Amino acid sequence: MVHAVKCYPKYFAPLSTGDKTFEVRKNDRPYRVGDYLAVNEFVPESEDPYDNMPETPISTDERRADGGRYSGKCLIFKITYILEELEFCKDGMVILGLHCVKGRE
């Protein structure tokens, strides 16, 4: 199964370099070891440098979604480990161990 998720730029950047090999997510999907995580960079309106420009590189309709925009950057990871014990995670949260399979330079 492939799970498509949003990721803010400050968390996406270390994923893209390999410095971050995990994701802390809401446990609101049937995550399983062996599934894939499609991580899509999402820029919230408050951080969007294009909001103050008269013209943007992408039309407003194409780039806007849920209070921000998708940058078009995506990384694909295989879920290698799942930690969901309450001793280590907040209730309703999960930590996913990841191995990048597509997207890093």
C-alpha cells in the first residue's frame, strides 16, 4: 500500500538529505512494515514566498490546497519499522522508520 502524506519544508529538507530517517505521524492509517510512504512537500500559506509576488510560477488554482500549496517535490520511502508503544509515543501517534527508495539526489 502507498500512503500519500503532506510534509512541511522544515521536515522535508532533512528527509531529502538522508539526515532524517523517520517520520512521526498520526496513527490514522493502516500503516504496515513494507508499505510505502509518498512524502509530498507542502508549503503553508504563512511560509509561502510566492504569496507576496504579483505573478507566481504556477497558476493559483494548480498550486493552492488546504491552506497552502504543494511544491511538487516528493520522496518515496519504504516503511521498515513502526513504533507505537505509549511508553515512547503520544496516544494516537506513531513513529515510522523509513528507507528512501526514490527522490534523493
